[in-house]
Amino acid sequence: MKDAISKRGGMFLPIRSFQQNGFTIPLLFLGWFISSMDRMFINIAIVPIGEELHMDAASLGIVLSIFYLGYTLMQIPGGWLADRYGSKIAIVTTILVFSLFAGLSGLAWSVTSLLVIRFIFGLGEGAFPGAATKLMSENVAPEKRTRTQSVLLVAITLGGFVASLGGAYFITQIGWRNTYLSLGILGVILALMYFFFLRSKPAAASDSTTSEQQTVTLRALLKSTAMWKIMLALFGLYTAMWGLSSWVPSYLMNVRKINLLDAGIYASFPTLAGMIGYLVGGWLVDKIFANREKYVIIFGNFLAALSIYAMFTVESLALTILAQVVAGFSFQVAYMGILAMPLKQLPSQIMGSAFGMLNTGANLASFLTPAIMGALIQAFHGSYEIAFAYLIVGNVVSLVMGLFLGKTKKLFAATPHS
């Protein structure tokens, strides 16, 4: 029965891939989950943090953003370190650092201390995506990477779900400070698991395609017009995605007048839809739109933009939540369309640097957007409409970049290799 399932492929990761790679894939899933939980908890915790430290909307936006400044700055260096010294060393180190500063977040005594801690927290976590993607590419053949990554990235939305729902509950029970301390301890335990059970290996037999045998350098990636188009597509998509996830709890409480626990519950719904979006998007780009991934990018961004517009124009709370859910699904469908191109075509030897470069574009938006939204909300006297309109602009930018990407089979063919 298992062999039959593994041969069929389909929307879900082939079972055989898990069997062949031992602890690697489950540990990577757990790592993405913990890092997402640590990163997303602030979206719920920001409400009691703001009350305790007496912050206005602009200050809240800066606190939400400062993590992503460090996170963005570390993307390319972190990916390069994984390529240079190995994915295992990079992953264990980054988990230890970001777990330490997650715990220290619970000890912040002022706005300034919180900003410094969250900046270093972001630096620590910034090396994880590139190292984790490199490790996955070392263990999975190019033609299976998109679906494998789609399953691993489900952990991001699962972590966001737990952070929204569980975070709201634990804040009401033990407070935001003790919750952060608990997250730090959990991360140290994860780092020990990686150290003792994770095996990092160089690309070998699975790297059998022509593109996998090419030598591509970081300098070549920086000169690639295709990589810059993908970076801009991710920048636009993340403007909409992280702007919405960062400010939805505050919007629901301040505009829709619901309590913290209910806001956490409602904010978790789009993350559940995002899990499905990852899987559907990974399946679409592998099975239906192979070499036509741009159509997945266009569809996902168009549907997300419509959903964001509906969210702040409808009167019904139920319809607002439904619009959030559709947006959460659409974001991840578009994301898998964008991610499929480098995953399928670039060699694993450079995957850490490549993913770090792409994440720089994505997380630059994650850094800028919450602060820009906070400034817009304050400038328009507490109105969220202009801030949400700004998110729609992000979807439009990503959609336009999708139109410019063209045929993806030879997307990196002109990339110089030296």
C-alpha cells in the first residue's frame, strides 16, 4: 500500500522520501514550526506589550518591524555560511541564537531594550531559511523539491496558527513574558535534537539533472535578471502577506471590537487556509502548471488582492473572516509558484545563498510593511483603510513580476556561472 502511494505522487509528499531521509525531513518540519511560532507570537503579544510599555501605533509598528530588519540582513550571509560550512552547523547555531533572544524578549524592561532584543532575535533566525532549504535540496531530487518544500512550509502556517490561538490562551494564563521564556527553552531543546540526530550530506546521486551539474556562484546569482524579478515578486507578495498577518489582530480588536482571545482565534483561520494553499500550490506547479508557474503567481495575487479589498469594505464580521481565509490561501498558492522556479533549476551547492538572496527581498517587505502600516494608521487617525490599500499595491507588484517572468524552463539558462 505504501509503495503504491509513494509511486503515485500527487498533492502530498511521497512517503518514500521520508523513509529514505530518516530524521532529516521531520526535523526540518519541526524547525520551521518552532521558528514560525517564535516569529509570529509577537502579532498577538503586541497588544499587551503595547499596553504595558505605553506605545502608540507608530511605535507598535516599529517593534513589529525591527525583527525583520535583522532577519533580512542575515539572509544572504546566513545562506552563504550554510554553503560554506555546512547546513547542520548553520542550523544548530541559528536555532540556539534565536531561541536565546526569544527567551530574552520576555525580560524586556523598556521599548529600547525590546527593540535591541528583537533586532538580534531577527539576526539569529535569519540564517535558518537558507540553511534549511539547502539541507532539503541535498536530500531530495530536483523534481521532488517543490512538493517537499510545500510540505515543510506547512509548518510555517501551522506555527502561525499555534502562535495565534495558543499564544492568546497562554497570554491570558501566564502572561506574555513567561510565554516568551517558554518559547526560548523549547528552542534550545530543538537545537539539541538537531545536534544529535541531524545528518548533513553533500548533493550526490539525487543531483542527476543537467542544471544540477552546473556550477553557479553567488556573483552569478546577483547578476541574474531572473533572480531580481523573483525577488521583486516576493517583495510584493510579502508586503501583502505580512502586513495583513501583523495587523489583523489589532484591526479585529480596535475596529471590530472583539476581545484578545477571540482575535487570536480569528487570526488563526488564515494560517489554516495557508497550509492548504502550500500543498495546493506545490501540486499545481508540479502537475498542472510545470514550466507555466507564472499563471499560479498571477492567480494567487489577483485573488488575494480581491480578498483584502473585501475584508475592509464588507460590514459583516463573518464575511471579513472569510475574506481573510481566502487571502491566506491565495498568498501561499502564489508563493509556491514563485518558489518553484529556483528550487527546480538551481543546484543544491548554491541553494543556501540563492534562498538567502530571495528571502532578502521577501523579508525587506516584512521589515518595512508593519512600520509603514502603523504610520498610515496613525496618520489617518486610526483608520485602517489606507493601510490595507497599501497591501493591495504589494499584490499588484507581485502579479506584474509574474507577468514578466515568461517561460521558466530556461529561466536561469542565461545566468553566467562564474
